[in-house]
Amino acid sequence: MPLLVRKIDKGKWLQNDILRGDPVSADAITNCLKTKDNRLSLWRIPDRSRIDDAVLAQTTMFGCLDSIDVVILDEKTLGERGISIENVRGDTKVAELAEWHVHVTDLNVDTLAELAQSIVESLQTEREERYEKGRLARLLASAVSQDRLSLDELREDVRNRVALVLASINR
């Protein structure tokens, strides 16, 4: 069963006690579900064991490394909630992962609310994961070591952090 991964600011989602049924804060919606052309970007993975690949795909485009939270959504459940998904090649420096990108399309206030509810349910059932800066740097360093990614393709701040990780591995 395919899963979808979305980066969120977990702190915004937990401004209200959504784990106990409080409504989602407007900040969570406006910050984490900001749409363009009524679309939203996510990454599709075949199963939870591939979550690192979805995070890697996104991290290659970062200007600096900072801790992130991601939620894992069930694609079938989103479809049952009337949320449309379209395959769209993603921006990533790992070529093999570009095809894993999707857009949630045709969003409106109703389907955006359904998507928000799916995120709440993911947080309630701990279908989420935190990636600290060091973990992200190691993930990128591993991709460089495996020739999935070129260090030179990363932005300067990220490249410098990953180079330090690679240097520590090669000692």
C-alpha cells in the first residue's frame, strides 16, 4: 500500500491539543499546507521502510540543514476522502527519486480540511518521524558515498555540513 510523506512543522500542529480532539490551529494550516494553484507537494513511498528516501529527496534541495518532522499518510485513505493525487516529477538532486513525487490536486476548503484531518490522525497514531540536523547530514553523506548524489550539487551550507560527516567517516 503506497504511503505519502509530507514535511510539517509539528509545533504548529500541536499548538492546540489535537491529540485529544481540539481543532487544528490556523497556523498549522497556513504554514504547513500552503498551496499553489490548489496543489500541494508530497512524496510517495512503497512502504514505511523507504521514508528515508522521501526525506533524502527533499533534503537535497535545502539551503541549510535544520531539524524537520514528516508525517506519513495512507494514499488509499486520502483517495477515499476525495483527495486527488497526480504524479509530477519532483525537484531533487537524486535522479532516481524524482519520480516518487506527487501533487495533491484540485484542493478546496473541504479537501484541505480532509487532508488536515489525515495529518491529525497520523500524529495521533505516531505515523510521523523527526529528523534532526545530524541525521539529515548522515542521510545525505550516505547518498554521496553510494554515488546516488554528488556533493557538489548541494548548496554551500549543506555541502559543508555533509563534507564534515564524510571526513569523520573516512578517518
